[in-house]
Amino acid sequence: MIPTLYLKLLFRILLAPPPFMTLLNVIKFKIAWIFKQNLLNFSPMSVVLYSTMRCNFRCDFCHSMDVLSTDHKGDLTLEQFKSILSGKLCKHALRIGFLGGEPFLNNNIFEMLKLCREQRKITTALTNAAILKGEVLEKLLLNPPDVLGISLYDNNENDVISLVKNIQGKIIYWVQMTVDTENMKRLEEKIALMADAGITHFKIGNYHPVTTNKYHLAIYEDNIEYKKIESMLKNKFKNKVLISWPPLLKKNPSKKKCTMPFSFIHVDNKGAIGACCMRSPNHVKYGNINDKDAWNNSYFQKLRTNMRDNTAESLSECAHCDSLHCDLYGI
């Protein structure tokens, strides 16, 4: 996360500190990480809820593409939300995140955000901005997340700029986009657009191939052309936009630094879980939040063991992820 966003979020936490048991949970995470424990005696620090599986966009690199739907069957109800939030794996979570689909397509999300705030949870949400207008925008301003991530694509530039103008100074936000080997030459154009619109925080992520025939789009550390572009843009925009640059993928083994299998859990409205941002909830693959050993099941143990072993070949889902060799949120 961009450093100034950390400072803003810290100020928010100081104004409404998390409950003692939540802070104790964070301490337990730190201890387990230091002592390299894989069987964890604490609950996840971050619980990411899929408020809906509906989306008004269809992006070819979407990590949730295989679970997106057009009906409301994947919508999280208030009753389901309250049940998950009060469950043993969520009640001491520091952060509740909302994903989808487009999370704001769920009409209950503002009540969910309100309930999280009442329990002093840090809340985040990721949106494509397209529906955050009119009445929906008014509801957002009344019950905002602590941090709003806004995804920038070629077809929603005006929506993103309009949303930021309406929330500037009211909601902590960042705008993010994905860079790949095909669009990297347009990066200057995108950053200039952000700078001209007064957008202050811009996060650039590396392409994560969802299918095996897209690996060529990911940017590796030996991509000299990209490095030249990034170096030029750092100089050109250093005093105009705060930019978080993408970690470049490594072709040779290196120290794994991802902490998500030790701190994150993703949950859909049926309780199916996923282990990180790149794994959509799937009951068969990863289990269910209501399972007795959900947080320490065989898949989580396999993933954590692999993450600790820098000599072991990465699991297929991790091998081409730009978060594998970095701590995404710096925790």
C-alpha cells in the first residue's frame, strides 16, 4: 500500500481503535510469523467477503471469472453477513474487505459497512466505479469503507475521474490498474490522465495470468523495455502522483514473502473459502468457513509449508503472482 495511505489509515485507527481481542489476534499473528508456525492458533486478520458474484464488467484477467454469475444467488444477505461476522474465524478480524463481482451491486453493502464500523473493523472495498453515481453515491458517502480501491480500465476512465472528484477529501482511496507487456507503452498516458484529474494515489499491479496461454503478458524482472519505461515515468511524475509500482516476476527461485496464507481468508455467501486474492472461494478445493478445521485444513497447511520453503517449486497459483516475493500490505 502507498505509504501516505498507511498514515491516513493509522489516524483512522487511532480515532476508533479496534477491540482488545482484535489487537491480541494481530500480536498472535506476529508471533506465529516470527517463529514460522504453520498451524495457527489465531483467526485471520483479514476476512474478504464476496458481497455478490454479479458484475457489470467482464475482464479477461478477472480472478473471479469462473464464479461470476448473472443472478442474485451469489449475493450475500444481511443474515449471512451477520452470521459470518460473528463466527469464530471472523469476529476478531482486524479488516473486513468487500469484493465481487462488483461489490456495490449488492444493495445491502452499505448496511454491512455500517455494522463493521460499529464493531470498529477496518473496511475496504474494490469497485469499478461505474454504478457509484446518484443515489448509490449518496449512500457511499453516508457509509463509506475506510479505504476504497478503484479499478481503472479503458472503458471506465470517466467514471473513475468522476467518482474521485466526489470522494476527494472524504474517503481514503487509491486508483489501480494492471500493466502487461501489451499495454505498458500506454502507461504514460494513463498516469498523465490521473495527474490531470488530480488523482493522488495510483497503484499499478502486474498481470496475473488466469489461463496458461497468457503467461507472456506478465512482466518479468528481465524485461528491459519495461524497466526503461518505469524509470522514465518515475522521473516525469515524481512530484505529481504518488505511484505504487508493480513487483516484477522472478524467473529464478527467490525468497517467498507473501503473508496472505497466514493472515487472509476469502468467503462467499455460502461460506466457501479461498486462501488469497488469486483464489476465488471454492468449497471443494479450499473448504468451508463452517468446517471445524477451516483455517488449518490440509490445503492451508500445504500452501503455508510451500510458502516457507524457498527451495520448493511454487504452487501453480503462486508461480506467476506478483505478490509471491513481496508482502502485499506490508504486514
